[in-house]
Amino acid sequence: MTVAVLVEALTVEFGRFRAIDDLSLAIDYGEVRAVIGPNGAGKTTLLDVISGVSRAKTGRILFDEKLELTRASEAQIARSGVRRKFQKPSVFEALTVRDNVEIGLGGAIDAAARERVDRTLETVGLSAEAGRLAGELAHGQKQWLEIAMVVVSEPKVLMLDEPVAGLTDEETERTSALIRALKSPERAIVVVEHDMDFVETVADRVTVLHEGRTLFEGSMARARADARVVDVYLGR
Ligand code: ADP
């Protein structure tokens, strides 16, 4: 099976501070991978380098065993199907829900595109809100709208940064169901999140980062039982 994202001996520095330290990991198509760990572990930096926002000092990241993300521009990376939803919802509040999703598509909206927008709205549970202004949505709905804006482009790698931060329990459960619905053999999903109960419901595997390195990789259930993981993260 093809590896979706291959991180090889990656090091990222900010000045003299090493945020990612000789990190190697492989994320497969078909899986939901959670990247967890304490504040400052390097989770956001990892997503930043995968999406081309931050640059590696050494090492490389390969997408689909072909495209070297560590040498590609942000635009090239997005165009290749490696997409990210940022932590804070940034929907266009004065536009309708439907218009927001169409923006996610970019380019001209033909009949096929319109159908894709409809399908995506249905997937995220916002069909009934299609004509409403995005600014009128509840916080959870804005999160789903932003996921829709990314998902409508049918990404190969979908990165979600804290998708349930600030959501109610019910909204969190719905987001969990949504992520499971977005799982596909042609897609890898990477989730950065601090809500461990949520992570357990969506992640096939977790990677625990600590000081820019992998401390643990495996199921969430095993992570909970790992003494080092408890020591640096879960026990705090
Ligand atoms: P996490 O997402 O796991 O909380 P981050 O990836 O945001 O961790 O940060 C890892 C470390 O790198 C932190 O110590 C943070 O202060 C530092 N860092 C992140 N981005 C920058 C930056 N642009 N300039 C300087 N230091 C940064």
C-alpha cells in the first residue's frame, strides 16, 4: 500500500530552538491518525511543514511517494490535494453557507461542481442551512462548514487542527461521526486534538509527540496504558 505522508528525519528550527527533532513517521491512506502530546510538542509545526507554511531545516516529507512537500510551495501542496482546516473557524460570515463551500472549490461552478457542493453539505449535515448566512451559524456548525470548505475539493490528505475545541459534547459526537464518514481508502486524515475521549473514537493510531520527537505510536487504548505517555502528557 502507498504511504500518503512519509516524514523522514525531519528537523525544524526557529532560531536556535528545535521544534521538530529528527522526526520520522508514515501516515497511510485509509487511516485516521491523531497527533497528540503536550503544548509545545511540535504538533502544529508538523502540520505547518506538511502544508508548506514552515520550512524544514533538514529531512524531507513525501506525499504519495512522489511530491516532496518540503520543496513545494503552499499553493502546489494545496493543489496536489494536501489540505488543512485551521484551528480557528475562518468562514466568510457575510456569505451564505453554500457560497462558502463553493469558495472552497475555487474556479467556475458548473453543474457537476454544484452537485459536489450539495453532497458535501449533506455529508457535514448543513443541507438545511445552505441558504443561511455563515455568520448566523452556531460555533459547531461553523467548524463543520469549514471542514466542508476543505472536503469539497476531495483532499487526499485532510488535516484537522483541533476540530472539537470549544464544541459541546453533542457537537463533538457529531464531529466524530463526520470524521469517520470522511474516512476513505484514498484519503489519509490527520487530527491534532487535546480531547482524548474524542481521539479514541476517531483515530486508528495515535502518534504522541514530545519535544519534537515521537514518544509513542499505536492505538489510543495502548497510549493510555503507556507509562511514558502518562508521565509527559496524559497524567497532567
Ligand atoms: P504544539 O502544537 O504541539 O503545541 P508547536 O508546534 O506550536 O507545538 O510549537 C512547538 C515549539 O516551537 C514551541 O515551543 C513553540 O513555542 C515553538 N514555535 C512554534 N512556532 C514558532 C515560531 N514561528 N517561532 C518561534 N518558535 C516557534
